[in-house]
Amino acid sequence: QTLSTDIDPDPVVKKSMNEINAAQRMRVAATDKAEAEKLAVVKAAEADSESKRLSGVGLAEQRKAIIMGLNDSIRMFTDNTNITQTEVMELLLMNQYFDTLKEMTSSSKGNTIFVPHSPEAVNSIGSQIRQGLLEAGQAVKKVN
């Protein structure tokens, strides 16, 4: 009985076996790469979603603070002066209008066009808001 310790297959067989091994490794590498790319896309989408959610939360908090501030301003004006709530709202709208214009022009990178820009336009917008609120209030009364 003899032990074979040095097996040397035909070069064609060696080449074929090497190609099979290489193909298997390439398949595993391609799968791993695709999984990594998929994970990157999923994580980017999750990050974008979270960013938008947090932006919405921040915007809601900002609006809440603005409303609370406006409420305090209206109460302070009406309690300490003979100015009506409507006049206070018009004054606050005008103030916000000028603050908006100032904010828009403070950056040299801005490309926003704000039309119309006259004080009468602010009064018109205020009238439209008040009219909308009145109509909404009447609609609620009719439903109830």
C-alpha cells in the first residue's frame, strides 16, 4: 500500500477549479456590496425622514410661540389702551410684514420675490384673513 502525498491534477482541471472558486467569491462580494448599498440608501431615507419630522416639530413649536406672543401682545394693548383688537391685529400684521421684509433682505444670497409689497397689501391680507375667520365662524354656527 502506497500513500499519495503529491497530487497534481491536470492544468485544465486546476484552472477550472480556480475559476469556480473565483466566481463564488465574486458572487459573495457582489451580494455584500449590494447589501451595503441597500443599507446606505435605507439609512439615508431614515435620516431624511427624521430630519423632516424634526423640522415639522420645530416649525410647530415656532408657530405656537408666535401665537402665544401675539395673544400676549393683543391682551396687553387692549388692556392698557383704547385700541381695539382689530386695530392691534392690523398693527401686529404690519409689524410682521416689515420683519419679513427685513429678514428677506438681510441675506445677500436671497432670491425671493415678495409681491405685493405695499402697506395696503398687508391691510388687504389682514382683511382677507378676518373675512375668512368670520365665514368659518358662521359655517360652524350653521353646522351646530
